[in-house]
Amino acid sequence: MMKKILKVEGMTCQHCVDTVTEQVSMITGVTNVMVSLEEKKVSIEFEESQTQLDKISNQIIEAGFEVVVS
């Protein structure tokens, strides 16, 4: 089990939080998603054998948000 936190720009409301949560949750291997609108962060737990962080990041980008690499 891997846990990562991504900084995500472009989230402005609860609908954005719901969209990111829904998009990331539907990826096979993702076991938990927590989105903080205030901190602009997405905490993700996933099985590395089933998905990769790049795939998760791309899903967030495809939903219309920017993943900031730190």
C-alpha cells in the first residue's frame, strides 16, 4: 500500500472536490481518497501493483485540474 499527497490547483468549490474524488476513486487499485479544498491537496492510498501515481495524476489533469509537482 502506497500513500501519496498531491497538490492540486484549480479546485474552487465543493463540486471540484467531488469531481476529483470521483475521478480518482474509479481507478483500479485506489483504496482511499481524501481531498482538502482549503489546502488544495489530495491524499491518495493505492496498491502499486494495480496502478501508478502517474496514472492518478493524469486522471486529475483530464478532469480539468493542475497537479503541481513539488
